[in-house]
Amino acid sequence: MLFLITLISLWLNGPASNDPLPWVKEVGARTVPTKKTVFATASYGTVADGKTLNTKAIQAAIDACAAKGGGIVTFKPGAYLTGSLFLKKGVTLHLDKGVELLGSQSLADYAEIDTRVAGIEMKWPAALINIIDQSNVAVTGEGTVNAQGKPFWDSYWALRKEYEQKGLRWIVDYDAKRPRTLLVSGSSNVTLKGITLQQAGFWTVHILYSDHVTADGLVIRNNIGGHGPSTDGIDIDSSTYILVQNCDIDCNDDNFCLKAGRDWDGLRVNRPTEYIVIRDCVSGAGGGLITFGSETSGSIRHVLARNLKAKGTGVGIRFKSAMTRGGTVEDIYLEDIHMQSVGVPLEVTMNWNPSYSYSTLPDGYTEATLPAHWKAMLKKVEPVERGIPHFRNVQVSRLTVTDARRAVMASGLAESPLENFRLNDVTITANAAGEVDYGRNWTFKNVVIKAKDNQPVVVKNSMGVHL
């Protein structure tokens, strides 16, 4: 009963800085590898010339370290070309300043594994660095992981051009196989600290089906040598008790993103993303400072994002889903956020990017002979009501925005209005104020929106939304 009263009080009053949400102290890795025995990769035959493929030598050092109960795998300064590496229990992969891991530009160096990509379980290339079904693992240091992703960007754009002409925009992201940079999957007590990651072929850091993971002080730079498609920064996917802090991301899609499965397949898996803290972070270029979705099928809840900054980001706070996704996004607290020159500080949509979000098989294809992931994407969500997403109980406090294009763009559905959004101590200057469509019970306290066109926020099809 006391816990229930606490939750009700938190929703009514918000989390005070000296009285955090009850679960906040539980997030992040609870243990880190403690053994200090050093396993120098040079002893296993690595060559730091940036050209010799070192996958087998580095993996041999990792395996030897794990076989001895753990320790630290180290590198001499230099550039090390490698394909997929698989870390194991008790191992710390340490990259000192001056050490650079270079991702192979050949897909043959990334073995296919069973995983989930963009909300669908399927076979996909392993990441450059993989922590799969492990515990007590760390990646640390001031070195760099350069995924060298440009060839994968180019192959994606070529395939997309071909697929769009065939009416297959919805499947191109799944057929254009591109390695992620760092994957944490099915794992617990994982620490990622200090490293720089750049030029991801696809998503940069993907935390999937995992719990108690800390990402601290990561620097992500994916707009080097071009602008890679779908090069998200950090994706937290059907995972729990995750801490992200002190990170600095400049990418070409969502910077910090929470996901939980897509459509029929995501509803089948039905695993939430919950108990997440993202704090003291910065974003530059990218689709969203913090994004919820578009994969919402397993639900996203119990999130605290605090002390975030965005400059030049496309969208600040972004909620996106589709009418075949389902799931509920709720109990979200966003506070102490500063944005400059963003497109839209607050964007909410349940019908995001229809050409990508909805799967329709064009004429000339026989469904029975399609790949398994095509079939999963095409399987209908029934009843259709199960595919309607819900967004509710969102609180935004102490938000300051300058030089935005539009202050708010929020659209619910007649059958699923945006419920119980609370905006406290918000100041936004923008070219236009924007609109709220299908909202219900929005409250505003000390909210100032200064639009250059001197027009107010347009409120349509809503109840209890009064600026």
C-alpha cells in the first residue's frame, strides 16, 4: 500500500531532486570485472598496421582471459583491423588512448547470428563487439572503435533505391544487412565506459534483452566521412534497469532511443523496456535527442531522463509509433532539458513514417516462398485494436528551448488520445507554436511559448487541454 501511495504522489507531484523515483537506485551494472591479470593481444599475434585482419588473434586473447576466470585484454597503441569479437564473463576489453579498433568492411567477417533488429527477430550479422548471454563484462578506456561503416551506408542506399521502385520501402532496412558496432544481448552487469565509437554501419550501441547495464562517458560520432542512414547512438531495446550517463552523441538518426519490438513479432515477444535512467548527456546532429519508439509493442515505461542538452538535433523529445505496433508508453519523467536550434522540441505521433511502418506485399510475390523475416513483417496484428499504441502519463519539467522551428507537434488518435501530459516550467521560442490533436487531460504550469508568428498552439479534437 505504501508503494502505491508513493507512486501516486510521484505522478501528482513529480520526482523531487532529493527524493528520486524508488527504482532509480537500482539501475546500472551492479558488479564489474575485478581480476587484473593482463592478457596482451600482442602475445597472441596482433599486428597494429590497420590492414592485417586481427579477429582470430584478438579473440584468442579474449578466450584465454575468460578461461582463466577473467582479466584485462589490452592493446599496444596502433590501429587493429578486425571482424566480430565476442566478449565473455569476467573480461574487460580495455582500449587505451592511441588504440583504434577498425571494423572490417567485408560482411564475411561478421558471422550471422540470431538477434533482433528494428523490432523483428531474425538472422543478422553479429556486431563488431558482441556481449551475448554473458555477465560481468566491461569495455573501457579512452581508445576508439571506428566501425568504418561507409560501404554499408552506400549498399543500403543502393538497395533502397531499388526497393522503393518496387513498393518495398518497408523491408529494405531488414534486407540491407549492416553490422552494429557494439551489441549487448541477453546479458547482465555490463559496463561500457569512456570509449569513442564512430562511423557505425548501422546502430552504434544496441542494448537488447539485457538488464543492469551502464553506459558511461561514451562519445559517438557517426557523421564523419558522410551521413550514415539509421546510425542511431544508443538503443535500449526490451531491456531493464539501464543507466546511461555522461554520453555525447552526434549521429544521423535517434541519439538516445528506447524500443520494445515491432508489430506482430514484437507483440509475440512482449518484453518491455523499463526502469531506465538517462542523465547528464548531450546530443548534436541526429533525429531525436531522446526518442520513444517507433518500436513500442512490448511497452516502454518507468523512464527518468534528466539534465540533457541538444543543439541542432532534428527533434528534442520524440514519441513515435504506428497503428500496427501496439504497446503502451507511460510513466515518463523528463526534466532539466536545454535545447538550441532543434526542429521540434516535443513531437508525438502514432502514425509515423507510413511508407516504412506498414507492410504491404506488391503484386508478383508469393508469400509462401518469402524469407522468414518478410513473413513476420507481413503477419497481421489481430484484432486490429491490439495494434493501437497508447501514450500516457508523461511529465516534462524545466525545459528551455531557443530557436526552434515549431514548439510542439502532438497527434493522438480518436481511439487512443494522448493522456495526462504534464508540462511544468517550460519556455520555448520558436517560429510557430504548433498543435495538439487528440489530447486528453494535459496540464500546463508556468509554460511560455513565444512564437514569431504570434499565433497560439492550436488544440483540436481534445478534452481538458488548456494552455
